[in-house]
Amino acid sequence: MQQKDYAGQIHRCFRCGYCKFPTDYSSFNCPSYRRFRFDSYSTGGRLWLIYAWLKGEIEWSEHFAEILYTCTTCKNCTEQCPMKFAPDIVDWIVGARSDMVEKGKIPPRVARFFEAVYGYGNPFKQLRSDRAAWANGTKKYAAGDEYLLYVGCLGSYDENGQKMARSLVDILNASGISFGILGEEEECCGNEIYMLGETGLFQNLVEKNCQKFKELGVRKIVTLSPHAYNTMKNNYPAFGGSFELCHYTQLLNDLIEKNKIKPSRAKAKVTYHDPCFLGRYNNIYDEPRQILQSIPGIELVEMERNRRDAFCCGGGSGNFVTDLLAGSADSPARVRAREAYETGADTLAVACPSCLTMLTDAVKAEDLDDKLAVKDISQILEELLSAK
Amino acid sequence: MSDVYEALQKIVGEDYVSNRAEERYFYGRDPGLMPPHEPDYVVMPKTTEEVQEIIKLANREKVPVTPKGGGLALTGLVIPLKGGIVMDMKRMDRILEVNEKARYVVVEAGVTHGALKSYLQKHHPHLRHSIPDSPPIATIVANAVIHGQGRLSQQHGFNSDMVSGLEVVLPTGELCRIGSCSVSSYWFSKGAPLPDLSGLFLGWFGTTGIITKLGMKLYPCKKIRDVMLFLTDKAELVSEVIRKLAHTEMVEDIVVTAQPIPLRFKGNFYILLYITGDSEEEIEFKKKMAWEALMVYFKSRDGGFVSVTPDVKPSFLAMPSKDTTRFADVSKGGGFEYSGPIAPIDKYPAYLEKLEELASKYKLFYSSAARVIDGGHSMMFSFSYTFNRANPDEMKRAKVALDEAAEFALEEDGVIWKPNINEQQMVMERMDPNTLMLMKKVKQLLDPNGIMNPGNWEVK
């Protein structure tokens, strides 16, 4: 974590603007710059403003805080920045956010996000006792189970996320592997809390989760969300988290390869949206595509921006709740929905509950919902297993 | 002034105008060393009509207007020296037409070099434009306005020489077309056979109007592109090497680099030759011609071709070159600036000596990339120095070194490229008085209220 040193490094940004683009420069790939178009909302703008704030050349303001928090930490800038410090950029932004949190100077929507997680253990202010309301009798994790299925806040409370979780549970049940969930004992994974800069709360959540995993003797975890996968993979080990980890698309791909699940024939033209926390953060690009390609009758077509150049849906860094990029046809999810539609696909496949919600809403806003179905890969697969 | 803000909101919509401290801060400076000055408003028009409305408003209210593209000139040309409105053109981002046979493209003012490159590769892969080594956010229009150079400048001159027509909002709000497009639906010429009025706008840094559309000539994009590297340790030979290579008319682009680090570079001059062809035979023939042209240096042991290994070739071939931008992080400080005189190629040794002398005197990292222009009629020689933005003393030293470099370049008969306001004054002090008077008259005629990017090309 480079956060602590960000103040001593952040002046190195030359504001050259490579961070705005995908690899082929065809369009703007920074979600907040694409949405607002002032240079101040690009990564270079953000870094220069943070440096100005540190030097006292600008005062804190709600607008400044919003500029900082409209970054979805999608890591496009990290991919495109030509400088040696490129891998540290997101940590610098998170570092600045941490300073803002410590000073109590954050946008009201972000403050409400934190308050909800402090008070309820989730950003939706839903009751902890309802955390497993989606589960429909799914068994709780017990000693001897091979996998702990970590569902996360969106899978537990969000309508789309719940559908996704139920689909995954059905598939896992059909595959015969042993697994269980934590139900109401599950804590928020903390990925968004970390990205939003609340390091104290993040540490508290990680420690609770690690303790819980240890108590239960969890050795393998499969996550529904790429966000949870990311933080458990990259942050938890520093706090003693010790377990095998996979995202559900990795597990399902493995089950298909081993013939433990076998989808029936479909007839669909599908395009796949890479979630940032699966793709750019963890280099998982192939498994979701392999699942889709394993389904007979599915034609997989790529959007112009895919894999490391995928355009973020705008949901990262808690924006699926704070929604700081909403309200425009230039909102990232709407731009992405149009891009998916332009491929001629009838189905937009995702592998993340945040992307699922963001893009489902966007397709409706674009009035494309009767032309383009947004489905998680688990939902696509589950439908085909049911049809078998 | 709040009336201006509200009027701007009415013109472009409230999402695309700001008077907030953050935008004013960012748009009040560039990555170079010129002192900042903040605008009162930043506005982002989408259409030519909106640009016209903003200009009319600015005239009514006597508010300065500074148009801005990528903002990468590094010499403060889009710093609004007298406040007012910064007009960020990047929302005007449509590529309007590609004429395959007449080989030109018509773009709006905010189209970036990156976007055009990508568009041509996808839709017209046998055509290309002259891509500068500035980052891909540099806009076609702004680059032409500052007489930028690119990867085709050795063959075809400044990027502004490749302009094939303009649509301009005059400082008083009228819309005007320049070149063949003023009488025809084709954008094939910026001037001939008409009086060439493009000179009223190109090179003026937005002080005589705002270009809203621009035609740019396109050139064949050959199937194969390769690079050769000629190395010599004798600065005095560089201009003759260039002359011999240009004489072959086989080389697309020639760039001469000099830098002290890594150590293997110190004291050596790397002459990069770019060769293109539609077949291996064409490439081999061109390489042979280049090789034969420089054989004399191989025989005298004054230089020779060096193998370009596969690990470095992609970075040499990249357009734009990310290595150019990476120079800003050499001293881990986020800054570099260069003074780039346009000069005869035989000035290379003198300029190089000065570059090194100033670097030593002011304890700075240096680099130079000299790009050959128009068959060797001239070159752009960059006196580039890095600086650390967290080190005010180093910034001051870099600024003094650049000032001295500019002074020297002028003394040595160069003409400063995209000069900052101080350098503009240095240039105008040396200028023929009647030329200066003509410039003054042109400006007064076109911009009677003096609202356009004031401070630049200001004849005192």
C-alpha cells in the first residue's frame, strides 16, 4: 500500500492525459472524465488538485471532494499512464481520500455510506437479520465444507445481486460440491470502504472477517463479487487472512471443464463486460469468456473496449450506492450499455453484482430493455441447467 | 460577472460551464513553467453555434476568451493571462468527413490526434495523418494552430502545412470558411488557387479567431513501417547526415536524439530513420538507398548503423511516442519543458553545445530530439530540461536555462517555435518593423475589442 507516501509522490503527474484513453485512443476511457468532461475530473486533474490542496493552493470544498470521489478506482489510468509510478496512482487517490476522511471532509453521500456500514454492516441500511433473506434455505458453512461462498452486501441485499446469488447457489448445488454461506454472520468485505479511504473501518472489517474464517476453519472461499475477491486477494493476507480464493467464474469454469456441470444449448448473441476488479485488478479475463464459449449456441462478440481496455460501468468505489456519476446520458453505465447494444448482442453478460445493477438500470434508462438483456453469467448458466 | 456565468449556462447548459475554484485552478496553468493565471469561467461548447454565441457574449461584456485543446504546448499559450473565459474545445469531437480519393479529413476543433489515429486505422487503414509525439489528447486543431510537427513532417512540412481548409468563428462572432471549402463542398486546399487566408489564423494561438472545423490532408499508410538507427559521436556530421538522407527521398521521418543518460547515450547522436513500404522489396530498396547514402561514414569510421533489437523497436515505432512524455519523470518530478527553435539543420552542433552547456551550468537533466522538417529545409531542435515540481529552485533553474536557450536560438538565426509571451516579445523585437505593423493591423482589424487570448502576439 503506497497510500501513506502519496503526499511525497503525487507531484510527479505531468497531466499528459494518457490516463483518459484506452490503448487505441479511440474514445475516453476514464469514467468520470467521460461523464463530466472538465479536465479536473480526469486522473491528471485529480492528482493536480490533490497536490494543490496539500500545498494550500486550493481550499477543501464539496466540489473538490466530489471530484475525488467520482473516481471509480477502475484502474484504467494505471493501465495507460506511461510513467513508472503508474501502479501507485489509485493508492495515491485512496491516500488522499483517507486524509479527507480523517479530517471529516467527505461528500455527504460518502458519509452516509460509511454510517450505514458502521451501523448496519452494509451500505444499504438493511438489517443484519435480513442478510440471508435471499438464501432460501441455503445451508450455512460448516466444518468439512469445501467452500465458503462469500456473498457480500450486494448479493445479500440488492435485488439483482440476490438473483445472482440464488443462481450461483443452484449451480453449485447441481455440481455436487460442498459449500455453505455465513448468512447473517457475514460481514461487509470492506473493498469499497478501503477504496473510499476509511482505513480504520476497513481494518476492523478485515479483522472480523479473518477471525470468523479462522474460527470456522475456512480453507477455500469463493466470492460472488469481484470486489470481495479483490480485497480478500490483495489486502487480507496482510491482516493474517490465509485461505484459497477464487471468483465464482473461476470455479464454474473449472466445474465445466471437469464436466461436473453441463449447460444445455442456447440461442443467444452475447457480449461480456469485464468488471474492473476482476480484469484490470486481478487479470481474470479468460474464465468468464470460456464459460460463455462452452455453452453451445452462444455467439460471443466483443465490445470495442474489452479486457484491459474495458470501460468501467461506474459502480466502483461505492458509486453503485453514492451514484456520483449518475444523471446523464454520459453516465458511464449508459455509455457502456450503448456500446454493448452496438455489438448487435441480445444479451449483455456480467460477472459482478455491482455491474449487474448499474447496467440493468442503464439499459432501462437507454430504453433498450426489450432489446438487450443484462444477465450475470451465473444466471445465464443456471437457466441452461434448469432447461436440461 | 454573475450575468456572464448565467449567460454561459444558457448557451452550453449548466453542466458545461464552471466558475468553481477547482476548474479555475486547473485551467489556470499548464504543465510547463509559465506562471499561472486563473480564468473566471471554463466553458465547453458542443457546437459552432455555441462558440459563436459565447464570442458574441464576450464582445458585449468585453471578456477575454482563450481557446484550449489538449493544453500541452508547455509554454503557457492557453493560460488566460487576463482571466475571462477558457473555452475547452474537446466536446466538439466529431470526425465529420473522410474523403478517400482527395485524401483529407474534416474534423471538429476538439478531435484529438489519438481519436483520429484510431478512427483511420479502423475505417480507412490505407490512410494516415501526421501524428505528433505529444500525448494523444493533443487536438488536431490546436496542433495546427501552433505549427506543430509530426511523423510526416520530414516529407510534408509542418502539420499546419497539411491543413486543407478551415471554419473559423471570427473574434466578432461571424462564421467564416477558409480555402476551397469557401466556394466548394470539398476541403482540398486551404488557399490555392484563392488568396491564402489561412495565414490569418495558423500560428496566431487563437488571437485572431477560433477554429471550429479543420480539414487536414491524409497520406498513404503503407503496409510496413520500419526504423533504422544511425549512430555517430560527431555532432558536426549530423546536418550532413540529414542532408544525405533527405536527398534520397526514401525516408519518411528523421529524428536526431541526444541525451546524457543512460550513460551509453552520452556523447552519441542517435539518428532515427523511419522507412515505409507496401512490400518487403520496397522496404529493402529504401533501406539500401539510406545505407548507401551514409556508407562514407562507415568507411571513415565516423558512424554506422546499429541494429534495432526487437525489445526496443516497438517504442521507436509507437505513435505517439510515450518515451517523449516519460522524460517528465526522469527527475521524478512531473515536469519538463523545451524551447524548440525552428532552424536550419546546420545549426545542430551549435545548439547541441548550448544545450549541454546550459544543463551543466544549471545542473539539469537534458534531452534533445531534433525533427527534420520538409526535406531538410529546417529542423525543430528541442532544448529540453526536466524539473521537479516539488523543487521550486530546480524549476527556477530550468526556466532560466530555457530563457537563455531561446535567446541563444534567436542569436543563432533560429525562430522560436510556440514561444511563450516573453519569447514572443523577443521575436517581435527582432522582427522587421513593417511586418510587425502588419501583424498589429491584422489583429486590430479582426479583434477590435482585443478579447482573443490577450497577451499573446501583442504588438506593443
